[in-house]
Amino acid sequence: MNAVQEFKLSGIALPKDAGGMLTEICEHFIEHADVSRTEEEALLTSKLGSATIRIRERKLVIELSCPSEQALQMSRTSIAEHLFYFAGDDPLELTWAEPETRTGLDNIHHVAVVSIEDVTPNMRRVKFACADVSPFIGGDMHIRLLVPPKGRKPVWPGLRDDGRVAWPDGEDELLVRVYTIRAVDIERRELWIDFLQHPAPGVVTPGADFARDAQPGEKVALLGPGGGALPAARSMLLAGDESALPAIARIAAEAPEGTRIQAIIEIENEQEEQPLPSAGSLDIRWLHRRSYPAGARDILVEETKRAIASMADDTFVWFACEKEDVRSVRSFLKSRGHDKKNRYVAWYWERQVD
């Protein structure tokens, strides 16, 4: 029997607080990988392979083991990007046994705007032409949208020695935002992305601004896909606010016949409701914020918890919205002993604290 080849890489990170950093990593990756944690060590296992991260003398010792060279490089980049993201303004040193040698990204896709339409008053759909849509069929739904400055020749990202993405800066700086692929039109070779048009005045919304002003023929790029896998379950609870609506709509649209789906979606008002076609059996409840009592904020969370309490244990729970609301639902699932393999709970935005 031939042994399966493994590609390995080791690295060392020196953060300000190794224990705190390891906690951040585990909290984030628990929805994207199987995470096993002790006080001094964490093991993350996903389709890319495994990452063992140990605390040693205030450092994080990283060991990656992957089934292919491409998976190894993607794992390196993912770990590096998240380490620096969690570090924020704090100092962080990261070195690998073998520095990154590639100059370009394997998963960048150059696309062009085909058309724009309003799905609802606050949801705008942009359709993109893509030469090869196969990477977006099934699997992960999330991408990073890369928009170059208007009037300049695009400069696309490469890679740093430490595995992080080397983003162009200065006059070549890109707009970078994470979105969900709402649908894949295989025959037309198109990808659809729905952009929430935030109604609140004074809110900075560069991604929504791009969708508002996009013109047919405009060239951008997509990085990915990665994260937000389509669940495969016969019974699902899908809950979230309008930031999660494109993903909920995609999951419902791609669910096979016989799938039982309960959906709870919080939106501004009835005008933001939209059809959610599905081959499965879909029971949907729309929650309208405009009808809430003054000061009400946790209605979506409480309705989701009630639905969880009444469902079968093997139901797949998919929940996405604001960060603190997600933590509340995650804690509730944990208290009930809900199997981590039967859930996806992720925050899509963070409430501003005055």
C-alpha cells in the first residue's frame, strides 16, 4: 500500500500575548475546522490538513501538515493572515522554516461586471462574468472582492515571505471586502453577489458604494472561495439578519429535494422580503425591525434560541449576524451539548459601541 504523501511546514510566532492569541485562533476557527484545545496547545483539522499550535516560552510554535503543496501554502497564508489580524496594533513576529517563494496568488479570479439590478430597496445584485466558475460550484461560498482605484491600471496582490498577502498600497490600494457568492450561473459563466445597501445615514459603506456605482465592463477580482461551506443535512435551521440573507438564500436554493428547512430572518421591513426558491421544504419567518418595541435588540437571538430548543438534536444550525449575538447563540448551543459538526455560527459584522 502506498503511503499518502504529506507536505509539512513549521513556523514560530511571537505575539504580545501567546495565550490570548491562541484563544482568538480557536474561537475563530471553530466554525471552519475541528478544533481540539488544551491550555497550552490547539489542533485545527480541516480539508486543507492540520495545524498544531503550541505555546512555548511565550511563543506560538506552529506545525502544518497538508495533503498537497497547494493546500500547505493556502494553510500558511490563512494562519499568517489571521495571526496578524488578531494582533491588531500589537507587535507580532512570524517566521517560517521555509520562506514563501511564490509571487502570485493561486486563487485569484479576474472578473468583469455584466449587469446590476435591485432585488429589494436595500439589496443590490451585481452579476460578474468569470472565465472559469468551477471553483465556485458547491463547497465554500465566501470570497474577497478586490476593487482597484478608478482610473488606474489594477495592481493585484502577491505574497510576502511570511505567507501573508502582499496588498498594493498608496495610489494602487484596493478596496477589499468579504462577500457571499449568491448564485453560480454555469451556462452563462456568471457569479452573482448581493450587496446590502445600508440605509443608515453617515455609515461608511465602500462595498455597498461599489455596487451602487458599478458599470457593465468594470473589471475587479475575486479571491477565494474559502469559508462558509454549504451544509449537507436533511434538516436545517437557518437564521440571521440581512447580512446573512444572501448565504441563507444560496443554501436554500441548493438544498436537494427532501431537505427540511426552517428559516428565521431579521430585516428592516416587509419591503426587504424576497422569494427564496428551494427544492426542499422551506418554512420561513421574517422578523421586521421596524415593528419592534422601542429599544428591542435581542429578538432574533431569542427567536433563534426558542427554535433550537424545539428542534431535533440532529438538525444543522446555521446562524450568522452581529458578533455578540453570535456568541450568545454559540454559548446556548454549547450548553445544550449540540454537536459542533452540526452547526455553523459566524459573525458577519460588529456593533459599534458608543
